[in-house]
Amino acid sequence: MRLAVRTLGCKVNQVESDALVGLLRPLAPVVVPLEAGADLVVINTCAVTTTAEADARKEVRRARRANPRAFIVVTGCYAELAPEQLAELGADAVVPNQRKAELPGLILQHFGLPADPLTTPPNAFWGAGERGLLNNYVRAFVKVQDGCNAGCAYCIIPRLRGRERHREHHDALREAEGLLEAGVQEIVLTGVRLGSYRGHPRGIAGLVEALARMGAKVRLSSIEPEDTGPELLEVIGRYAPQVRPHLHLSLQTGSDRLLALMGRRYNKAYYRELVERAYRSIPGFALTTDVIAGLPTETEAEHQETLAFLEEMRPSRVHVFTYTPRPKTRAASLPQVPIEVRKRRNQELQALAARLAEARVRPLLGSRVEVLVESFRQGKAYGHTPDYYEVEFSGQARIGQTVWVRVEAIERYTLQGGLEAIKEEPARRLLPLV
């Protein structure tokens, strides 16, 4: 069975796509590119922005053109939002998020194979433990949370992902143990609202520490500022760089008025204290963040507040989005900033983001950085530092090794250099699951 999988959007979607591949083992799937002539195409979509929606529609059209006889299944957030439109574009089956557990059975039934307990998710917490293609993994995502109760005024995700659900920590630790035994080097914890995780008595901080005590390298995906307390920062600082000293803390705007209007549960003073505490307590800390250009009712002065606040926070990367109204959200009914103003503010934020990245990365020239080797392309090795810079280097190393690289040049956000040494790491300790 030739299977093409296209995953759009967040890391949670990536986990769920991986889970589906693992549950389709009775088909003995060979994963191929979309243009390679697939028998089965699965497209896992996103709907966080209108651009994400357009990408979903484009992928469905592209899949049908490239694979006219394939069985095309579309799932994910845009499948929840616009199932009829996806069917008109060429999808044979559209499965919304709330019915993702039905995906394996639906696909196997189409190809004349019965579903059985091995191909059925054990519970509604989709993406918990089912895996495919592990031999290629250096880094693996472990989903521990789904859904969101926050209800930010501009966001459609709670409607598409549902209420919060939290994975029991022993179950997550067992999956992580299996991944480590299979050769995975770094565990990335992920969820729709990761910091709200309540499956461990000490929340996300307790789960991170349990993983660190197992000997895992641990990275956190995006986390909300109000969910990032002193205990989590203390755990990261104590175990860094094994627990990666990088947090993606979504800011969205530097205006307190807009933060309140949009339903965000923090203000600038809180965010400032959180980031300053992280810089103080986590060796080598790096901040990345999101901002939205042209939120409803945003004034020019508030846009300037965002620019000034970003300067103060010194993030290494800023992901800039232009606001687009989402259907059935409170922000869609508010007075809108003209689109040409939104675009101009986006450009100004992008220019600042580039300057901040340059200021952060330039001091690394000539320094030695730790790199987890992830791949080889055209005679060069690639990997990431603990604070999540991509590194391209020359020298003899194996995928999965941790090495020291001397930085000799910088190309945009990528550090370039040569291998200096293999990092000696202690054997992983096998401790009880706590």
C-alpha cells in the first residue's frame, strides 16, 4: 500500500498523523511523496488562520491531481470547519477532529480489511502511543494534552478541538520509555494548551522532571505564559541543557488593553517578570514568541507598544501573523483594522524580528555549541542546539549523536561550522516511573 501523508499546522497534528501510520500496519504501508502515485492519501489540516485554510484546500486539489485513483481522506481542524467544501474539492472521506478515532477503521474497511483492537485507538485521546516509522526518528513528539478551555476572543481552536483533556502521566512516561529504548534522543512534549496539563500531581513541571530523571532530553512545544509558573522554570534550570532551555511563550500583543480585550490571561507586567525570571534562572535561556499584527481595534500607538515590548524581551525568534477574522469568534464582530494597515504593521514587526534575531545570533560566531545530529543532506550534517538554533556543519558524526560544533558563519537563522568533538554523555538511568 503506497501511502502519502500531508500534515499541516501544529505539532499535535504531526503526532496524530504519526499515530495513524502506526495504526495502519495491516496495510503494510510504504510512505511515499504526494506526487509519487499513492493508493491512499491522508491530509491532516489546520484552520488557525485563513492562510492555513487556503493551504488545506490547495493540498486537497493537489492530491487529487497527482493521484486521480487514490482514496483521499481529509481530517483535522479544517475538516471540522468545512467538510462539504473539502468533499467538493476531491476528498473521498472527510473526518473531523471529534471522529479521528474512526480513521483507521474507515480506511481499513475501504481496502477490505477488518479493524481489530490493534488498529483501534484505546481511547478518545488520539495520538497516545501509536507509532509508525520510528527507525527514522531522532526527536519524537509525545502528546499529553488536547483541547482548550481559554476562549480567546480571536481564536477558533476551542471550537475545533473541544474541551481540555489530559493524559495520565504514567501512560505518557511509558510511551517515552519505549521511544528512548527505540533510539529516540529527544522527547518533545506537545498539546493544544500544553501548560494546562493536569495528568501529573505537579502538572507539567512534574512530568518534565519525571522525564529528566529517566534520562530523556526534553523539549517543550508552545506554552501559554499564564501556565508557566516558577516551578516549571526551576525544573528547566536545574536540568538544562538536558531539559532544553527554550520556551515558546506566545505574546500576541504588547498592549495591555488588547490583551484584556482578546481574552488573554496575563498582562505585560506578568509577561515581563516571567521572561526576566527565565533569563535569570535558566542557563542559556532562549525565548521565542508569536505576535499578531492588526488585532481588531488596535491603534498605531498600541502597535508601537508591541514593537517596544519585543525590543525589551529580546526574543531569538518572533513568528508574526496578520490578523484575519475567524468565524464565530468575538473578535470577528469588533471594528477591524484596514487590511493595508495590518499588512504594513506585519512588515514592521517582521523587520524588527529579523533585527532581534541578528542581535541574538551574532555573539555565537566563533563559539562552541552543542548540537543533536538529526540528518545529513548533500555532504553536510544538520541538527539543533538546546536553545533551538539550526546548525549545519561538516565532519564525521552519526545521526543521534550529541556533538560540539565551532560556529564559523551564520546564514540567516542557521549556524554553520565544523565538528570539534563528540560529547561524552552518561548512560541513561533507569529510574521508577514517578
